[in-house]
Amino acid sequence: MLLLLLRLSRNHHRFFRWILACAAIVILLILARILPFGGIRRKSSNKTMSATATTSQQQRDAGSLLERRCSEAVEKLVDLNVNFLAIDFDQTMIDVHTGGRWKESASDLAKHLRPVFLHLIPEATRRNIRVAIVTFSPQTGQIREVLKIIFLAMSELMPIRGNDQTWSYQGNGMRLGKQEHMASAAEEVMARLQLGVTDVGKSTTLLIDDDPRNISKCLKDGTRAIWFNPLDPNRLLDDLLRLE
Ligand SMILES: [Mg+2]
């Protein structure tokens, strides 16, 4: 039919040229609806939205599972009368080793916090277990900033002991590894009566550290300790549940 119209048009029939133009417009409109460009775009966009919704749902599910497991682990600590949790910083609480020479901002460092501690520390604090950071890093000011960024007011309940020459341990306990850091932090906890924990001792303390040498010294000193595997951070929760 188009060919016929075309031929008639060539014969200078004005009416048929007009018909031809209308037909072309109608055909173009039909093609625009039939061809799938818009449809594909819409479908693709719908698929992207649906994938995004699935991903965020999965993240929410993973977050609440981690929260539940942290809660069970803290329950175990409460059962064992642990009231003082000493946590190493580099490669344990955060997923990098600063070497004590972090040059970026504290908020950049805060991005390296491991999710397991984001849940475990508030839950432990809620159950009246005091948490301290024990580290060989001298950058305790940076670490204090990181704690403030992440844990807000709760961070004020958390003593930090690093190699910053601002403290010394005068007691008779072991000084090797993280032992004097823990002893000094425990002294601070007990001295600050408003923290509500006045009976910290070896039997009520737990060290979490990625350095096996610190773990070994801690165990030799008669204090509970869990080696933190930086390659399998959430295994910490299984290890906490296995404590006796
Ligand atoms: Mg470490």
C-alpha cells in the first residue's frame, strides 16, 4: 500500500501526498510503541531497583543476625562474670594496621571499624561490661577521636591505654605484652566509681587481640584471652560462645 501511495505521490497527486505523509506519521508512531527501546529501559530500571531493594534487605538481615549473635556472645560473658573487655586496636577493632603512624583523619580511620565491634561494644556496655582499648600505638588521641565518632557519648566510658607515655602501671602484675595496659585501664575503671564496676580482676577480664604473643602472655598470666583472626572477624563470636 505504501508503494502504491508512493507511486501516486510521484504522479503529483496532492491529496495522496498528504495521505502518504499521514501514513508515514502513523507508521512511525506504531513503530515507536512496538520497538522495545523504552520498554527495555523501563524493565532494566525496574530490575535495578529490585536488585537494590534485595541487596539492602540482605544487608539488613545480615546486620540483625550479627546483632543477635553479639547479644548471645555478651550473654555468655555475663554468665562467666566477665566485667572488663580489653580490645586491641590495629587489625583487631579496625581492619588495618596503622603502625602508629596514621596520617589521614580520624573519620577516615573510623571507616575501618569492623562491624562485629559496632554491635559487640554497645551490647557489652549495656550489660555493664566495661570496654577498654589496649594498644602499642602511641596515637591515642586519634583513637579517642575514632571512638567518639563511632560510639558518641559511650566512648567516654572507654579507657585507652597506648604507648603514649601518659600513664604508668605501678602495680605488681605482669608488665609483658598487653598485661600492664590492661591492668592500668582496669585501675582507671575501678577508680571512676560512676562507671559502676569496682571489682575487675584477672578472672573477670578478657583480652581480644590479633597478636598471638599477647594472647600467650595473657593466658600465662591467668587471664582469659581470645586470639582474633583478622581474616575471619566474625569467628570471634563463636570463640566467645566457647569460653568456659
Ligand atoms: Mg593488633
